[in-house]
Amino acid sequence: KQEVTQIPAALSVPEGENLVLNCSFTDSAIYNLQWFRQDPGKGLTSLLLIQSSQREQTSGRLNASLDKSSGRSTLYIAASQPGDSATYLCAVSPMDSNYQLIWGAGTKLIIKP
Amino acid sequence: ETGVTQSPTHLIKTRGQQVTLRCSSQSGHNTVSWYQQALGQGPQFIFQYYREEENGRGNFPPRFSGLQFPNYSSELNVNALELDDSALYLCASSFGRVAEAFFGQGTRLTVV
């Protein structure tokens, strides 16, 4: 059974720092992995999708990597800003699932001005 | 191109009542998935509809049911509401069953 873990559960850093969020999964048989952002009480905003055949994806100050063999993904945020404060969730699409996404519990990020 | 929209945004219902939540998928998308998210947790998969057919279901009882219409919009129906059904209900649309998912803003359901 696929399980997704995100560590740490919360992170607080000063503005301007580069930071890395971690996501690990137990079964490497996945179609893709997706990173999302969620503001308090709001829906989910898709940030990056990495297909299983890809190693990384970049969008602006965000870079996501995927290492299927070790069951890990990282989300790198460069030059963090207070507006980056949110909860970041990763989700995998397992090959043996009924097309559902399996989610981590998220990392709550606070960027201090 | 319009994004995924959900209605209503907030809803308060009494235990035992029935509720219908609605989702308009993003233009060009043929797949809709529904998730339930409790506070402080990741979303839990309810079911997915692909071209008007239920395509996969999570560990939710039959009182959770849905529909997808020819325009690919969707409804989630919950009968005999329980207090534990209080959550944020999220709808996601995609072009294909394992493609990138785009979410609506969610419906906050409170059962009292």
C-alpha cells in the first residue's frame, strides 16, 4: 500500500532564504508526482507535475526533483518571500491504484519578513 | 479558459440531512475526482468520474454518491449526514485519469 510522508510538518524561515521541502513515498510504481500549495481554508493550487520518466521540473523560483528509486521528491524554493507562506502538499499517482492521488499531510511553511 | 469552480463555498447542514455539492470542470477536461479533507490532513479520495462513468472509488460508504454530466461537470451527493462528514470537499478536473489535476476552491461543509 502506497504511503506518502512529508517532513518536516512545519518550517519557519526568514525571508530571502532558499529552502527545501521533502516528500517520500513507499512504492516507486507511480505515474507521476505533483506538488500543490494550499492557503488556509482554501483549495489546492497545482505547482509542478513530474512524470515518472522525468527527474525534475522548474517553474519560476520553484524546482521539483524526483528520484523514483529512492522514493523521494524535493521541492526547492529560491529566495523565499512572505507570500510563499502556505501549506505545501505532495501527491503521487500510483500505478496500482484506482486512479486516486495518495497524499502527504503537508508541510506548513512560514516565511518571516 | 475557465478554471475549476465549486458551489456552494460554504454550507451548514443538520445531521441526517442530504447535501449536493457541484463542480464545473476546467474547459477541455473529461475527468473529475472528488476528495474530502479534514483539518490538518491530506485529502482522501472519494471517487473519480471519467466520461460520465465512475472510474474508481476510495474507502467511503455508499451514502457518498456522484454523477458526471455530458458537459463533464459533476455532483457529489451525501445522504444521512454525520458529524464526521464535516470537512472541506475538493473537486479536481483533468484531461485523462492520471493527468495533472487542477482543483477548485473547495466547499466547506459543516454538519451540526
